[in-house]
Amino acid sequence: MSKDLEKVHLVLADISGYTKFMLNNHETKIHGQLIINELMKPLLEETHGLLQVSKLEGDAIFMYDLPEESQHCRKMFYEALEILPRIFERKQSFLVQANICNAKLV
């Protein structure tokens, strides 16, 4: 392996069913986008410092981590991966209970 190459972990957090969600709620696109934004925001907040955000687009966050050889860095990376689904589910449940509009979440 060349000295110029580095190991990297790539993470793509994507909301399954986003297109279907937006199509099913086309009359409430503003609410749909609000819901998507609300679902993505805690993912960004909770992984801040653990993963670097490369790009945000629609329902996806592209993140990366430049892993160091230390056990601590690997542990932090895997912890970030483990919390993403829980963060999403917690926020989704909150939005369903808040019932901010008639749009149906995925």
C-alpha cells in the first residue's frame, strides 16, 4: 500500500422509502420536507465529532471517518454507527406522536 493512501470508513445514512413518502404526500411537500429535516437534524447533532459530514442531499447524509490505529478511535466509530438507527427511531416516534401534519412517515 502506498504511503499516500489512508484507510477510511464511509457511511451513508439514507431514509428508506423517502421517494415513496414524498410521492404519497405530494400535496403537503412543505410538511414532508420539514419532517425529513427534523429526522436528519438529530443524526447530524449526535454524530458531530464522531464522523465528518461530506454531503447532505435529500434524505441522505454521506459521512466518513479517517480511522486511526488506536482501539479508542475504532470504538468511537462503531458507537456512532450503533446510535444512528436509535436516534432516527426516537425522532420518528416523537414526530408521529406530535402529529404535526397528516403526512405518513415511512
